[in-house]
Amino acid sequence: MVDWDRVSELRANGVDWDAIAKDEKVGYRPDSNVSDPGRALRALYHRERARQARQAPAPTPRKKAVADRENKWTLLRVGYLLVPTVGVWFLLAFVAPSPVGLLVPAIPYLALALAVVAGLLIYTVWRTRTRRWSTLFRNTVIVGVVVGLIFAGLVGIVGSLVYGCPYLPPSSSVGSIDGSGWHGGGNLPTWESGGKPVFYFFGATWCPYCSASSWAIWKALVEFGHLSGAVFTNYSSLTDVYAGTPEVDLANAQLTDSPIAFQINEYTGGVDGTPPTTSTCFQLAYVTAYSGGSIPFVVIGGQYVHGGSTLIDPSLLGNYTESKNPGGDAAVKDSVKGEFGVPWGVVQDQAWWMMAMLAKECGQTPAQLAGTYSWNSTTVNNVTTDYSQL
């Protein structure tokens, strides 16, 4: 006679039907004409369960314990749920860092979470002595996939429809522009404000890399209109590397009479290591997707991004730091503004690249812009060379 309680216990432990049919304690003796004992036993089991449900309104304590155990959320079952849930979310956030990856970025947070839950599942499977796969676990995995799709989908829908976040492809699919350190040019969305392409800068005044890069940014901006509100008496942190690098504080700068819209998130609190915060979904989307978690970060028109490295190496302005040259900020400003001397030699290449990208996003050639903003011939020639590579 078959011990159906024993069968239920083995099922709860993930043992497959063929193994259950062979278990001596189960006591199943199939007829000689049965070719698949496991399948036959499964049919009998479900038939017996149906009969018991009709005849016994209240389960015995042992049967209730078995049923409770079968439905219990063990560590193994939790692992089978979490791995597909986090895995699906990670994949979708990686493919669409905006809007799906805005709440929690795929790299590094979801990747780390996936590694943790996968490690937990592997360890639990290794420690489990019973058979490790069953209909219960298979259904749990399916639920995990569905939950991951629903959660990632909701994040994406809220980000795109409610907050207007753009769709951005993964950074691995954004091509590089040779010799510039920039990426983009074609498969990124347009970023405009008031019908003008946006020039976006994400940085901090304590950061020496931002400080050195600010000169190239300032030079590119002043060649596209009237820039007011820039402060030239600042230096980077005196306790960080490349201490006292001269900078242009652009936190309150305003660009007028220009075909460009300037946006900036710059932390000016003076606490080393503190990053700036974003104020719009477009800003957050680009920072999350392409900054690499570092500053400075620059976006031009949504089409060109520079992140994960500095625009200008601050060591190249080492002779103009506050300690070595108290008037270094003024000297750098005069050099960059007048386009002569060592500081201008350090800054010029990136300034020209940004001017070329701005021209491209404005839909005008460098020659056309030169007539409007009085660029000299050297600037026109170099910007035109870069423009032709975009």
C-alpha cells in the first residue's frame, strides 16, 4: 500500500517522481504493464489527493504539516525567486540605463545584488541534500521572471511617461570619437531647452580635474555668446591631489545671446568628495548612464558625452597653483582668453573639440559661426578640422 504522506514529504523536498516511485518506504508496486512508474504514480497521487479532499474535510495534523512544509518559503525557494527577479531587472537596466536604470543603476548596484543572490542560491543548492529541482521551484523561477519584468517595466514607464526621462542605450554601444576622449554622435537622443541644444556640465569646485577642465569649458562657451556670472578667483581643494588648481567657477554663470542653452550642476560647498546633485530627469539620465560615477562630466546636445576621465590634466597647470603662483588664476585666464602661452596650449584641443560639437548641434559650420562671433583664423581652422570628424 502506498504511503501517500511519504510521497507528499518527498515532493516537498524536490524529489522527482521517478525517484519517489523507487523509494522503498513509499511502497509503490506498479503493474507489470506500466512502462513509466513515476508518471503512473503521479497520476495516482493526484487522484488520491482529490479523493481525500472529498472525503476528509479537515486534514490530519501530519498532512497539515506536510502541506505547510511544501508551501514554506525556504532559503532555497527564496533564491530561486530572487535570482531571476534581480537578473531580469539587471538586464533591462543595462540595456536601457535610462529610464529603467535610473532608480538603481545596472552597474554597479544591480550587478552586485545579482552576484549576492546568485551566490546565496549556489551555496544553498550545494548544502541541500535532497533533489534540487521540482515543479515548485520551476514555478518559483517563473514567478521571479514575471516579478522582474513587472518591476523593471514600472520603473521604465514612470521614468519615461511621468518624468519625461529619455531612452539611453548602454555605454558599450556609444562609439568613441578618435583623438578626443568623447563618445557619441548618432545613436543618442537630442537634448534641447527652448529649442536650443544643451551644453551640460556636472562637476565640483573642490575637484582639481573639474577645475582644470573648467577653462576649456569656459573658453568654448564664451565663443558662442555672452557669458556672465563666472568667478575667476577660485582654486580646487588645498587638501586634495593637485592642490590649489586654478579654476573658473561656473555655478552661477549665464549664457545669453547664444544658440546654446547652458545647464550646470556644480557643487560649491567645499567638502572634498561631495558630488553635485541633478535637478532634471535628463541630467540624471545622462549622469547615471555615462559619467562612470566620476566628475567632471560634460554633455553637448545630448549627442556627445565626456565621462569617466578628465577633459584637462590638472598636472599640466601645476605651475599656476595657488601655492606656486598666487596670481596663477589671472595668468591662466589671460592666456586662455588671448589664446597664447602654456595654459592655452594645455586647454586648446578640448576647447576646439567642444566648439566643433556645439557648431554641429547648432546646424552651422565653423565658418558661419566665425563671422558671427569673430573667431580668429587659427580657431576656425582647428575647429573645422574637428568638425569634419563628427
